[in-house]
Amino acid sequence: MSLMFPKLNPIRDEKWIKHLHTVPCLITGVTGHEYETVDPAHIGTLGKSIKSGDNEVLPILHRYHARGHGYGEVSMFREHLPDDVLRDALRAYAREMYAAWKRP
């Protein structure tokens, strides 16, 4: 008996990714400029080096994106994200879990 894995069809949205280059960095609130861009950073992977969908992307300055690749995105976010952003993210996750639990 072989294990069956669901086919991965991550969302890809070029317009959204392009838009993220124009918004402020989630960590600093700074928009990209000639010396440093805001990068769309995919959060996690779907395994086998498949990046997560474009609906799981955050705008962060290039230096933080590079650090995330260097020593892990979770460590980088834990070190640099303001507490209110982490709190909001955890609240959103909790609400999503509750909503999923309430669905029939």
C-alpha cells in the first residue's frame, strides 16, 4: 500500500506579488527605496522546496528576507517583529481556529 499525498496547487498571483513591492515593510513600516527593496517573503514551504502560495506572503525589507533565509524565518520574525504585530497575528490565527471548529 502506498501513501497518497494531496496534489499541491499553491496560489500564484503575479499582480499581488508586484503590489507587495510597493507597500511598507511589516517590520519597520518603511517603503522600498533605491538602496533597499521591499521583498515579498513566502512564509514556510509546502515541502520538497515548493514555496508556499502567494496568499501566504508578507512584505519585508530585503535585509530581513535575507536574514530569514540565513537563520530561519521564525527566528527572524521573533527577533524583529513588534509585539503588537505578533499579538495581532496570534489573535487572527486563534479566530481562524475557532471559526474552523464552529463550522459543521
